[in-house]
Amino acid sequence: MGTQGSPVKSYDYLLKFLLVGDSDVGKGEILESLQDGAAESPYAYSNGIDYKTTTILLDGRRVKLELWDTSGQGRFCTIFRSYSRGAQGILLVYDITNRWSFDGIDRWIKEIDEHAPGVPRILVGNRLHLAFKRQVPTEQARAYAEKNGMTFFEVSPLCNFNVIESFTELSRIVLMRHGMEKIWRPNRVFSLQDLCCRAIVSCTPVHLIDKLPLPVTIKSHLKSFSMANGMNAVMMHGRSYSLASGAGGGSSKGNSLKRSKSIRPPQSPPQNCSRSNCKIS
């Protein structure tokens, strides 16, 4: 009997984020505004934890987020301490119409410093659609975030404003802190854009890319992709060059760009062509 292959992952990174803050600041509203890939934890109501997943695109890579909403009630502080283990990012949420919820952020920061030290965090002011009831000035919240080394967002789940942007920015901070390239290389999956670029530049010299019936921006991207991936070397003006390191005992001066054999463009006539009107000056 044949064995089935392992299923292909639908994401490139998996991150665990916690949403923390006092009760009734709208953390559940933020989760409910996420429509794609939503999932409910079997422990949501019995343990005071709401859970959802969503997938975002970050620089062409799929990042799956596990989002855990810990209740802000005092009796669930021990739950936060348990779920903070293994968290890679934290969103500190307050209600811009509730001054008390903003003042409570200090208490949550102390909890994080004690049980999840060093975990990246951002400050999120929720319910921006109720700005006419605002009790926390934007500049004050921004200054507070800068003082505590956090990025700051004001969001509105009702208007779908800045919700995905806040998750995307926290994901970027987390991945850059852990070294995005180092994480990415072992299990690299080419994006559709990379595959298309690879297919085109593998059979098209750089000096002919300008002749392709494509927008200028795409042509520029194809050239950059070809150079960065070492495909077709640096084919310019009918000559091919290859990058060579100064390996061996010889001098490395002048060896960084080594000329290889001449490659004549396909449109050029043969050297022994007798017609004067097809010779290239």
C-alpha cells in the first residue's frame, strides 16, 4: 500500500501572539474582525481564553498567527502567566474611550516583564470609531509607547482600520529580531513571483529584457532578480561576465569581475555576411 506524502504547509512562519489588557477594551472585537482562517479553541469559554488564527502576507511570505485573547479579569492573571510561555509577540490593548484601561497598561507591562521578558510588544488603542468619546489623547499614548520602546497603533475593528497593519508590524518586528533570513533559508519556498521571474530570466539574457513587452517596473525587477540570483551572469552588450572571488594564491585585484567568452546576441548577423546593410557598426 502506498503511503501518502506529508501535507504541504499553508504557511511559511507560525507565530503565537497574546492580546492582553483590561476587560471590556475590545480584544474580542479585534479577533472577530478577522474573517480568514478563524478557529475557536476548545478552551475558549471554560478557561476564559479566546483563540483565533489568521494568515497574513509579509514581504511575499505567509505568516500564520495564533492569536490568544486572555481575559482582563483579575482571576485570569494566572492564565496569562501560563499562556505567556512560548509567546513571540504581545499586543497591549486599551480602549481610547476609557482612561482607566490606559492607566492599567503599566500593570500589564509589569506582568510581561516578569513572565515574558524580552518578548516584542506593541501598544494598541482600540475603538477609534468612538473618537468623539476619546479620553486618551493620541499624542500621550504615542509618547508612552516610545518611552517603553513600543510601536503604537490606534485601530477600529468596526471600520477594519489598522487591525491587520498592527499584526503585520508586530510580525515584522518578531521575525527581524530572530533573523528573518536565517529562519527562512532552511525551508525555503519560492513565491509565485519568484518562480515567474526565474522562468523568464533563465531563458532571457539581461540585455534582451528591455525588449520584452512588459512594463518598465517589471523589467527593472527582472534585471535585479537576475543579478541577485546570479542567473545569466551580467550579460551586457553581447558579453558575459561572471563574479569571481579572490580564492587561491593569486592576487584578488581585478579579479572581482572576470570576462568570459563572448556571446553574440541572437539578432546579430553571421560574421561572414556579405550584405553591407545588415552589418552592425
